[in-house]
Amino acid sequence: MAKKVVTFGELMIRLQPYNYERFVQADHLEFTFGGGEANVAVSLANYGLDAAFVTKLPAHAIGQAAVNSLRRYGVDTTKITRGGDRVGIYFNEKGASQRPSVCIYDRAHSAISEATTADFDWDAIFEGVEWFHFTGITPALGANVVEICREACKAAKAHGVKISCDLNYRGKLWTRDEARAAMTDLCQYVDVCISNEEDAKDVFGIEAEATDITAGALNKEGYKSVAKQLADKFNFEMVAITLRESKSAFDNDWSAMLYNVKKDEYCFSKLYHLHIIDRIGGGDSFGGGLIYSLLSGKDTQAAVEFAVAASALKHSIEGDYNFATVPEVEKLAGGDGSGRVQR
């Protein structure tokens, strides 16, 4: 039996100019779907796990198209509540060279942002489930969604389900003070925390010393300090910190650190030099890889290597979803990153 994982969040329409056009010059847009926790569910389904995504979507045809975008990749959509009027939208303008990407949200009054705790029977949803994942983007949708997340976490704990959370601070959705209040409450339930330096600083005021993210300089001791501060504050079992050194919109160096509290291990992955096709969903693909690794019983070093390799591959794939397979990820994690044709 495949291990069961549940993720919870918002699935949105992604509208994007073709190629690298700017919004102001585009006369038609590419239409796909994506969203943090849905992206994780697709990764896990591709790795052979029983992955269910929970959200609320309208019963109309666009809502159904959103559901179908997950079903085609093997995600369990039977726990999705139908209702409300809107599917959230985000507009993405892909950056190039020194021009950064731009993301504009149009997600007010979406079905999930107006959902209530009565929309979800978490006890039924967590029956036979081993892992629950959400991100800091979901409670940012409103106080009602913070309450839904809290109910989900409490039910997960009652069912003995491990909980992971990617802090994912989004300044366009809520303030740092709002994020800190909500995430301080929710993180008491979390076992595995995923963050980057910016999120740890924005949400909890925890930062590495002698590191400048805009200049692309990394200090390993500083990241160990951030992970330990997070773990000490919330009694996390593990803290993962992704390390992105951005040279341009196209070229990033990408690695991560995983802190195993029980074993007092700080494991750093190998560094990948990425030439990016699409970076949206990169962090989610890391989360999916990490969850798969930990459920598969990989040790700390192997887990972070798999998660980073999975994310490195995602940066080569258009759209939010990661379509890398376990053998592809294992091959890259094992050191074969040549990109040579497979015959």
C-alpha cells in the first residue's frame, strides 16, 4: 500500500504571457493551474505515493478544470469541497537575465478564501493518513483560513499524522505581524519546518549572521544558527533551509541544509548551478522531495540530496508542477547532471 499524504491550500489559475513577454506587450496568455500545496501533491503522486489535495473550488466548469488538472497526474481529488464563486488567479511575468519575474495576485473572494471550518471533515480526511503538509500561504488568505488550518493541525495530531509546513511568507497577502501571530500558533503542531532565510526573518525575526541574500553570499554557520533557533522555538523534529544564490533571473545556485534535531546533524546538499526554465514551484518541489525522502526512510543526508535534486529538475520544467520521476531524481542526486540524451 502506498503511503498516504494530504496537502491543503489554494489551487489557482496561472495566466502568463508567452515566452518572455511583458504584461504590457502581451495579447494572449498561457492558461495553467498551480498553487503551493497542490504542487507538492503532484510531486508525491509522481513518486508513487497516495497523495490527496484538499481545498474548496467552485462547482462550475473552471473549478472542474482545476480539479482535472490534478486528477490527470494521479492526485486524489475526492476530498475537495465544491462551492463558492471564484477560482483564484495569479498573473506571472517571467523574468529574464537581470529583469526579475513579476507575480500579480487576483485571488480575493476565491472559494477557499471564503471557506469555513464546516467545509472540511478533518477526522474523515485523515483516516489512514501518514503525513499532512501546508504552507504559510494558506493561512494568509484570512482569519477564517487560519482557523481551518488550526482545526486541520489538531485533527492531524489526534490521528498521529506527521505535519510539515513551508513558511512561504507572501508580503502581498498579509503583514509580518499577522504572519507572526498566525504562524507562531500553527507551528506548535508542526514536526518538519521548511524555510529559507527570508521567510525565517520575515515571519519570526530569526536571521543568519554575515549573510547577504541580495549579494548571493552564504555562511553555513549562520544557517545552522537559523535552523537551531527555529527548532528550539517550536520543538521541530527537523528544519530544512533552502539556499538560493541568485545571479540573474536565469542563473541561480541552489542547495539546502537539513537539520535533524534528534541526531544533532546539520547536512548540506551538493550545490547545483541552475539555468532556469521556470522557477515557480521550485520550493514546492523541494518540499515534495523531502516528504517522499522522509517517508521512504532515507537518512538526513540522503533526504536533503533527494529533495534538492528534485527541485533542481523542476527548474527545468514549465508550469507549477514537477514531473520528475524517482529514478530521474535519484540519478541526479547520485551525481549525473550532464543532461546527456538518454537513448
